[in-house]
Amino acid sequence: MNKSRIISSVPGAGKLVLGAAAYTVCTFALAVVWHVLLFRESYEAFGYFEGEPDFLVGLLTIVLQGILLCALFPMLKAEGSSIRRGFRFALIVGAFFWTSHVLAFVARQEVPGASAFIWMETLYLALQFGVFGLIIGLIHRGRNSD
């Protein structure tokens, strides 16, 4: 049995794979541009990087997040259009990521310019999860079809 036949035989698998791939591409690209290309000096000053970033581990982390988030989305029981559900879901999971990523970073170590770090990461995560909310909403238009 080939891979495409296996994926098409599992309900929702196509949307999960598509969503996880979209999450991975947009999140990894945004993370590299934001943290490494645009604001690297700021993040180095915050103590965000210790040594060189490990892009492979970062990519693996994002792939796993994409799979888990896209598996979780269909469990959301919310009213409204798929786009509205996507943004609502992204707001919830984005807020969770914000507390576990941004606040936890500031809590576990002294961060020079902590308020600037919080604002920059808040903006980054709002952008990341805003794009993700739109993507997951578009993928799940016609929620029951695959």
C-alpha cells in the first residue's frame, strides 16, 4: 500500500498533513527571518541564543508542533466560520505558547531588557499564530469533507 493511499484512508489525515506542512513552512520561515535575520542582535542581547542556533532541532520542533496542533484543531467545538474557528483556536494555543515560551524564558533567567523581549516575542507570536489561524481555517472549510 502506498503512502498516499494510507493517508487518504485515514479520516482527516489529508488536512492534518496539509496543515502540519503549512504550519512548518510558515513558522520556520518566520522564525528564521524574525529571530536570526531581522533581530539577531536584539535576541543575542536578551540571552536568547547560547551559541549558534540548531536549525535542525528547531525544524523538528516546529514539525512536531504542527502535527500536534493540526491534530488538536478538529476537536475544537466552536461556532462560526472555519476562519473564525481558526483564529479562535490560534488565539488559545498562541496564548499557551506565549506563557510557556515568553514568560517562562523571563522567569527562568535574568533577561536584559525583559520588557522589550516580551513585546518583541508577543508581536512575533501574534504574527505566527495569526497566519496559522488563517491557514488552519482555510484548510478546514467544509469541516466534514476531506
